[in-house]
Amino acid sequence: MTSDPPATMAKPVSLPRWLVQRLLREAQERAPLEACGLIGGQEGRPTSIYPIPNIAGDPKHRFEMDPKAQIAAFRTMRARGETLFAIYHSHPNAPAEPSPRDLALLAYPEALYLIVSLGTKGVLELRGFRAEGEEFVEVPLELEEA
């Protein structure tokens, strides 16, 4: 007999294989800098990825999306009938965990927050989070089969 998950456990989010592969590839290609961008969706499902240049003063340890590219991505999403599904960035040399700075700078608390890590003993890692009040809560991620 299995018990129900705790009430505080977030509902899993399904991600298509193409999206996960693209995020992992982008993180690897942009290393040692942090990659970042937006993911558009329709009807609660991710449909497009919008890489955004990282203009942070220290792009190896932080990300800051280029505002012009971010606005352009939102315009394209609107034109395609998409809404913001997720915000992503990578940690080239750190675990896939949000920092206090990530929470402090969070502008879209309704969006899924995806972090790719390249620095976990040579293993690529992708984790999801949602902002709940003053903290991030991990969201289980499931890989959709084609």
C-alpha cells in the first residue's frame, strides 16, 4: 500500500525530451559562463525556448538577462500565443540549487525556475523550483517520452 505524498510536495512537471536536451546542450556550450533564458508555453506545456544573452558583470557566477533580448522574447511569445512557462539558467561549477540572490531578484514568481548544473562530479543535473513566499520549493521533474 502506498501513501499519498505530503501536502507540501509540489506536483511533478513533465518536460519534453527535446527541451531537456536543448537546455543541457546550451549549458555545456556556454560554459564556463552561466547560460540563461526563457521558456514559452501553451496550455501549461512548454513549446519554445528563448536563450537570452547573460550580461552580468560576473557571468561565470551570476546571470542577468539582457533586457532588450528579454523584451524581444516576450513579444515573440505573445505573437505565438505563448505565455511564460519557465525561466532557466545554469551553474557551471555549482549544484543545481537556487541562491538567495536568485530569490531576491525573482521577477516572475508564477514561472517554473529551472537550473542546470555542470559541476556535480561530471554529471549534468536539471532541477526545477517554484517560489513560495520567501523560499524556493523543489518541483519534481519528469521526462516525457517521445
